[in-house]
Amino acid sequence: MTDLQFLRQSEVYSLMTVSWIVTGLGIIVSLLGYYLTPSAWGYGILGFGLAHVLLGILDMFRAPSRSRQ
């Protein structure tokens, strides 16, 4: 039983890792867009990055699909 519990905990950690990666890449893209802001491309890239930051953070609070069953 403890091995099964460990597996579930590691799945949660891997999902959390993916969320942090998405959030981190969103921050990097947002900074790139911020430096390009006078142009239309800069605003688009900034919005794209901010959307990834928001989605990465929201994904951290979402329950994994296996635990919802």
C-alpha cells in the first residue's frame, strides 16, 4: 500500500513540475514581450507569456485526473 501511495505522490510532484515549467517559460516570454512593447508584436508576445503564467499557476491548483475518480 505504501508503494502505491508513493507512486501517487510522485505523480503529483511530476504534474507540479510541469506547472512550474509552464509558469517559468511564461515569465521568460513575458519579459521578452515587455522589452518589445512599443510594437504590436511585443504586446502579443507579452499577452501570450502572461497567459502561460496564469495557466501554469491555475494548473497547480487543479486536482490530478486520477484523484477525481
